[in-house]
Amino acid sequence: MSNEGIMYEFKEFGKNMQIVAICTVLGFLSITPLIALIFMFIALGNIKRASLQLNDSYLMEYRSKYISSFILGIIGGPILAIGIVVIVFSAINLFLPFDWIIISVGITIVLIALTLVIISGIIQMQAWEKFKLFLVEKGEIFPKRITDEALSGADKLKTAALMYLLGFLLITLLIGFILQVIGYFKLAKFNMLELSYKPKSESLQALPEQNYQQQIAIPSDIPKFCPVCGAKLSGKGKYCPLCGSEIL
């Protein structure tokens, strides 16, 4: 496992998340959501490579759940729009005749879409929870300040997903947007990683072995031959095995 390789992937992850955060803030520009989406998937590529190096199941689950959430959201959004259009157009007799059957079909489409969107939000919450669990379990490989920022960011992104699920309250959409931006910027702190950083635990793990070697070191002043008869000594015991003389 290359520590420098892991640091590199998370540093790049931080850079990409910073772009995602900036594009989220500038979401009112038509092209920025697409840019944010592109760099989010590039960041997920960093996570994939890091998870392979670390062999960490939490990171793997985070990535897979986030992608699943995205796919369901992409499917649910257009379906929801279609259902609403069917209901509205039929209700006002525009392009579609006013018919309760058509309206019922529209309502069914909307309910299916809402189900997909809700499942998408729940899975996204689970994804950020997996990322938090990774940081709790292996966060010591990063500087503490960065781990703390990332934990806070993942928690805010998890809450943001919940706020979006409660979007029918309207105010929660604004709260979710603010939390999402803050969360992305906190994850962008990975950009501050130094590639040469090594966890303190690695240096501490070497100490017991060094102490053990010091403890079992054999003093150089132990006699190797009996001073009386000249017999070779094993270094064990206080008496010569040949003549019985006491070894000083």
C-alpha cells in the first residue's frame, strides 16, 4: 500500500470537490451544473483508486451508492416532469383532452417518479454515511484537522440530502443548498494534503520492536571461555560445564 499514492488520490479528490463546490454556488449559470457533474464523477474516480489501494469496503460502498443515487435521480426527474405535464395539460385541455383516466395515468407517473426520487435521496444519505464511517475507521491516515473537516462535510451533505427529500416544505430546499455548498467546501480541504505526509501511528508502531531488540541485546562482556580450564561456554548458567568453576 503506497501512502503517497493514497495521499495523491485524496488530494486530487479535494481539488475536484472544490470545483464542484464553486459550480454549485454558480448553479444559476446554465453550464455550471454540467461542469459540477463532470468533476463529481472525476472525484469518484479518485475514490475508486484510493479504495483499491486501501482495500476499504466503506469507500467502495460510498462510491457505488452515490452512483446508484445519481442514476435513480436522473431517471426520476424526467419521469416526474412528464407526469406533471400530462396532469396539467389534461386538466386545462391543452394538447390532451380532459379525461380522468389520463389524469390518473399522470398521477401514477408522478407517484412512481417521486418514489424513485425518494429512494435516490435515501441512498445518497447512506452513501455519505459510508464515507463518514471510513473517516471514523481510517481517518488517522490524514492530519486530524483535515479528517475533522471531512467528517463535518460528509455530515452536512447527508443532512442536505434529507433536506432535499423534504423539498415540498420549500424552505428545506434553501437549507439543503446551503448545507450542500458548505459540505463540498469542507471536503475540498483534502486539497491541503501533503503527499509526503505519514501518519504518526506508523512511527509509533516501530518503537516496541526497537525496545524489544534493546531488551534482548546480549552484553559484550560475558566470557566465552572458562578462565580456569579454557572450555567453551554457552553463555548460560553461572558455572563451567566442564570443571564446575564459577564464571564471574
